[in-house]
Amino acid sequence: MKTEIPLSSPDIGDLERRLVMEVLHSGRLSIGPMVERFEQMVAQRVGTRHAVAVSSGTAGLTLIMAGLGIGPGDEVITTPYSFIASSNVIVHAGATPVFVDVCPTSLNLDPKLVEAAITPNTRAILAVEALGNPTHMDALARLAAKHEIPLIEDSCEALGTVHKGRACGAFGRAGVFGFYPNKQITTGEGGVVVTDDERLADACRSLRNQGRAVGRAGTANGQNQTGSWLEHERFGFNFRMNELAAALGVAQMKRLDELIERRQHVASAYLARLSGVRELVLPTVDPETFMSWFVFVVRLGPDYSGEERDRVIRGLRTHEVGSAAYFPCIHLQKPYRDKFGFREGMFPIAESAGRRSLALPFHTRLTEREVEMVAQTLEVMIRREDLTRA
């Protein structure tokens, strides 16, 4: 069913179309200068020495796992409240995901629980800025340094966010951004690995390009200029970003501040309008954070069940307002139950949030009138649930 107010919508303008056409006219659709230009823009924005463009955020996490040599017998501490890809990359590496519960306010990993979960087999902490919120990432970085294990920062939802003076993506050994169409910027599909670690960056450049050698210039094609295209030095993947996607990325990076400002305006409108709705838990932002909003996710109060949340979502959709559940806990999804024996009750804070969270329409073109329509419809759906209880 087509919704009158969509859940998300990419912001594509004349600059994006012009740069994509420029690539089409160039005749060079892969392994070219637009990827390098995009990488330089992202690295400069985040403040890291290296950026490696890839085909998706998931691909970026996969390359970091491989570049760090994480594999069978290793444990990686991570969050159960995230998109499933952040744990899938651990499983695909042959390692074991070690979930710990989250902070009830930020929905990010609880640093105290992370420290308690560290064992001699812990090879990394894979921390996610849930829904773009960076709270505790600085504490997790200190914890990782204390125990001399790498922090892998999943910043796929946090491009442009700055926490306590540091850009998201720059807290860990490496960070990853994703550019799916609902993100702050989009390349259609795509991602970028950012790091100050030259050896890890070179490993990612080689691995993304079928394991070909990397020249000292760290070029986008990942090929030693004196070597053969058909010679390889390691097992790799085809995780390259193409020139068309990079053209979109360059244009969007040029507009990033504008896009962030528009998203902040929409988020502020929601916060002002919904602040008096006592049945809702609204997102909170640390006062030391400059927030680049990814989505606008609210939670029904703790007395509401998952079934009631689902009926509210269906009611919103029936009234042509886009909505979706965010996030079902990873450990309760079928492959994780089947492989690892996870069960309900193991991570109660994450599970409660997963049952009660719902995303509201959020994109740069959302008007204040539409925000009001969403809020009114949401209130009606909540009141309907309350009446069925009476």
C-alpha cells in the first residue's frame, strides 16, 4: 500500500544528477577518480587519515573483521539491539558474538557490562551507534584501550554526528558508514571504512578488490601499478564501490551540512509536538553531542506489549502514515536462536526496547504540517489501544 507520508525518502537534487551524468559521459564506471574523491571527502569530514569506499556498510564491517584477523575461536562483544548485519559479520568470520545488554536511555552498549564480558578470547568490541546516538562511545574507546583490544565502530547511522568534540567513526581502530537510501547521505548502496591505521586501510583496499596488491599511493583500484590485474596476494572479495555510486556520494557530501540541518529541523518539530504525550519515550541527545539524525524512533511506555506496538504501527499504515518496528533484537531472530540457543529474557533492556520501538516518517522534505498529521494519528492509535484495555 502506498503511504501518503512515507517512512523515508532520499534527497536527490540537480548536483547529484549532474555528477552522475558526468560519470556516464566519462565512460569510466568503475575504479576511477570519483571513488577517490569521495573517499577524500569522507576522511576529511571525519578527521581520519584513510577512507576506503566499499559496496555497503556490511561489506565494510566484513573487511575490518578480515583485516584484523578475527576468526574461529575468537569472541567479539556486541549489542543485541541493532540491525542484524552488525552481528552477522561476526558469525561469517567464524567468531562468536558475545551480546551484552544496553543502556536504557541511549540503547547503546552498557560499558560496565562490556567490561564484565571481556575474556582471554575477546578479540574486539563491535559497538553500534544505535539509531545514530553516540552516547558511551568515548567510554567504550577508553575501555578498549585499557584492555588492548580494538574497538570497531559501526557508525552506519551516525555520519556527521560529533560527540564530545570527536566525529563518529573516529573513536575506534576503525569505523564504518553506510549509505542506504534512508541514511543522512545516500549512494544508493555503499559504505566507507575510516581509520588512522595504514596497515588496516591497505588490507581493506586489497580485500575489497579480490585480494589484489595495493600500491603505496593507496589508490582506489587497490592494484600495484607494476603488477598484473590477475595476480592476487590474499583471499579477497568484490566489495568495490562503483563510480556512479561515488558520484552520488560526492554530491551528497557537498550538501551534508544542509541535509543535517533539515533533519535537525524535523527532529526538533517532532520533539516539540510529542513532548506532552505521556505514553511515549522520546529519543534523548547528550548535551555534548551534535546530532546528525538518522531516524526518529519513539518507544511506547513500559506497560505496552509488542502486540500493542504492532497494532499501533498497522493503524498508522492504514491511515497512510509510514511506520516500522526498530529494532527486533538480534539474539531472538531465528538463525541466532538456532545456532547459539539464545532465548527471551537474556537481555531484558534490549528486549523491552525491541518490543516497544517504532519509527515515524523521517526525511528532509517532511513538513511541519505532516509532522502534525503523524502526531495526531499516533495519538489516536495509542488512545485506541488504551480503550481496548479498559
